[in-house]
Amino acid sequence: MFSVRLDDGRRVRAGVAPALRHAVVRLISGARVSVKLSELDPNRGQITEKI
């Protein structure tokens, strides 16, 4: 789980999406990522890609 700051200033907890787990992706502090927010819990999401 990662703490991600969105462009609007909110912070959400996000895990890595299953499709991204198969690739070797290194996420470090300050990396820009694309996040898909959960419909049920707006404070949770999935990291779908590294930008």
C-alpha cells in the first residue's frame, strides 16, 4: 500500500493493480502515477500505471 497525493490535494491509500504486479515497476517517492479510485471507498484506489 502506498500513500498517494492527488492533483486536488487529497491523500488516498492505493495498492498496485494486478496487471501492474506482473511487470517490474519501481515506485519511489515523488513518482507520478495514474490512480483508479474505488467507487465504494473514495479514500482507496489502485495504481494503474507509472507516468
